[in-house]
Amino acid sequence: MNYHCKYCGHKASSVSSLTGSSCSRHPDGPNRGKHALYEGGEKSRYTCKYCGSHSSSISSLTGSSCSRHPDGANKGKHQPAL
Ligand SMILES: [Zn+2]
Ligand SMILES: [Zn+2]
């Protein structure tokens, strides 16, 4: 089983290796924090929990700004729903 980061889609074979390295799309800024576990399962399509945008991977979903982000329009990236 693979574990994915909910911020950037980074894939790791264990939770400890995932959360042990820095995340380039951390909400506090690039590499300001560690990857965080995406607790949903692997899917063929991911949906943003704020605006409903779809993407085929977490990395492409979280690579673009969200118009309905809670911090303000385009102040953050899409976040995958579980
Ligand atoms: Zn990450
Ligand atoms: Zn969104």
C-alpha cells in the first residue's frame, strides 16, 4: 500500500517515511513543514473538498489555487476530500 501527502501528493511506502520529510506545498510555505498523511484511499479521481474541482492525482489537484479556499479566494491550493 502507498501513502500519499494531502498537500502535494508525494507517495511513500510508510507513514513514518512520508511524515519524516519536508513538503514543498506545505500550507505554511515550501518546506516549512512535513508531508501530512492523506487519510483517504487511492482513487482514480480526487475532488477538492472546498470547491469540487476534480483531478486524476493529488499532485495535480494540489498544484493549482482554489477559488473557494477558506483563507480567501486563491489564497491556498485545492485540498482532496477523503
Ligand atoms: Zn507533501
Ligand atoms: Zn478547490
